Amino acid sequence: MTRKKSISTLASVYIGTVIGAGFASGQEILQFFGKQGMSGILGVGLSTLLLAVIASKVLKKVYRQRIRNFEEFGAYYFSKRILTWINLILAFLLLVGYFVMLAGSGAIVNEHFGFPAIYGIIVMSLLSFIVFNFGVNGIAKANNLIVPLLIGVIFVVTFFVVTNNRFFFSNLNAEIFLSFDSIKLFGTEITIKNMIQIKTGWIWSAFVYASHNSIGATVVMTSLLPLIYDERAAEYGGILGALVLGFMASLILLCLLILYTDIIGLEVPMVAIAHSIGNIYKQIYSLILLLAMFTTAIANGYACILRFSYMTGWREGLVTIIICFIAIPLATLGFKNLVSFFYPLFGYLGFLFIGTILVKR
């Protein structure tokens, strides 16, 4: 493997791990930045910088210390007792990240192909189960194929949205609060508007966004030693991945700000935006989005399997079956509900974790 190939592969894996259902659908960008109007663009810029710093530092550490898994990585920053708790929390977060991807596939299949959501969830779960047996190399190959396609489609959609609307923004100014009214958990409606209410502020959103995205990505990156050519490749791979993520987030945010009043209540806003410029674009974006969800599902799911296997001592095959089985009913809670409730929560929980990595050498 050459240095250039290593850089592009590392960047693709990083992008594919982060991008998934929440990002590519537009729901995640909407929750963190779209509701803040034009200042959300500043938030995207700051979060891109943070993601670049975190990724390059983690990958360089992996190369310098020849780290092969998260346990070896965490030992440099945390005591054994704290690392045990971190492993438990990470296993839960990765599990949630996995079934959020499944929920997203269900939303796509239901809203845009007319099939029951459970069909999409089950198919995605079965495909993930197959890929889990191929490890990190299979994940890298999938991302190398899918990420360029997704970048191209998002760029084309943004071009037509801007051309048709001439930079007329329907959400120029920020909403006063990001509020989450209620969700249904196992048939019971729970009001969380007063439990979680985040005051707008692009700086705060940028830190929360970078924090929650870096947790799962860090676990995946600690297993990428076989893909790192040298220290420079590690550094540039992390930076390139973050820059591409920032570019894609900016394109999505631009679409959301222009068509904000049309998509604010939708589960998958970017597919609706693609539909506004033509049905063929809707179909193409829906398929690409499913692929993006798949790359993140297998990354989060595989990392989750490794965590539970390490903690319990069970065989990876057994853990894989359990994870794939329990994720199906959890994914039926709904994509939008899961993103708006869990993603900000993950950001808060990740502050200490990411802060420690950034401060310590």
C-alpha cells in the first residue's frame, strides 16, 4: 500500500463511520446546525476543525504505539477501572449507533419505497450480519466504493437546489431553542421538552457534534493499524476525512437552510429535497443513503461486537447473533426520535472522553 492509498483509505473509513443515517439524511445536520440559521455554517466550520484534530491525533497515536484495539489505546489515557466503565458506555453507544442506522433504513424503505419499515430494518440487519465476519478490511473496501458516490450525489443535489432557489434562505435566523417535544418508547409517550433543552449557540453545537461523532469513530480508528502506511499518512488521513465531512455537511446545511420550512418535520429531509428537483434524484439519493447507512451500521456494529466480546469473554460469533437480534425491535422506535434524543446525549457523555484524549499526549 502506498502513502496516498493509505491516506485515502483512512479518510474513507473515517467518513464512512461518521456519515451514516443521521448525517447523510440531513436529520443530524438539521438538529445541530440547521435550526440555528446562518450561524450554523460557523458551527460546521468549528466542528470540522475539532474532528480533524481528534482524528489525526488518534491515528498518529495508533501508528506510533502500534496499537491494535481500543483496550490498548485506552490504557494510555485511563486507569483500568475507568477504562472498564468506558468500555461499558462505549458498548452501549455503539449499539445505539447501530440500531439508529437500522431505523434510518426502515424510514427510507417506508417513506420512499412504500414498504413497511420493518422490512428495511430486517434486511439491513441480515446484510450487516454477513459483513461482520470480514472485519476491518471489508469495511474499508465498502467505504472506498460508497463515499465518492455519496459526495457526488450530495454535490449535484445542492447545485440544483441553489440554482432553482438563488440562495433564498427560509431559515436565515436561528430558532430560540432546540426543543424535543415527545417520543414514544415501547408504546409509552414520554415528554422530554423540559428534560433536554439546548440553548442555541453554534460553538456549543459544534463541540457537542464533534464529541458525539468522535466516540464511535475513535473505537473504529484504533483498529486501523494495518491500513496506516506511516505517521504522515495517519495525520493526513484524519485531516482529509474531516475536511471532506465538513464540505459535505456544508452542502447539506445549505440545502436545509434554503428549504427549511418545507422539510422541518420530515424524518429524512435530504431525500425530500432531492425529490423537489426530480423523482429520479429522489430514487438515486434514497439508494445512496441506504448505502451510507450500511457503512456506518457495519462500523458501529462491528466495534460494538468487539466491545461486548472483550467484556464478556463470549465468542464473537455468539455476540454477533445477539446484537443483530436485539437491534431489530430497538430500531422500530423511529429514526427521528432516536437522532433527536440520543445524539445530543452522546455528545454530552463524550466531552470527558474526547477532552482527555486532546489534553493528554
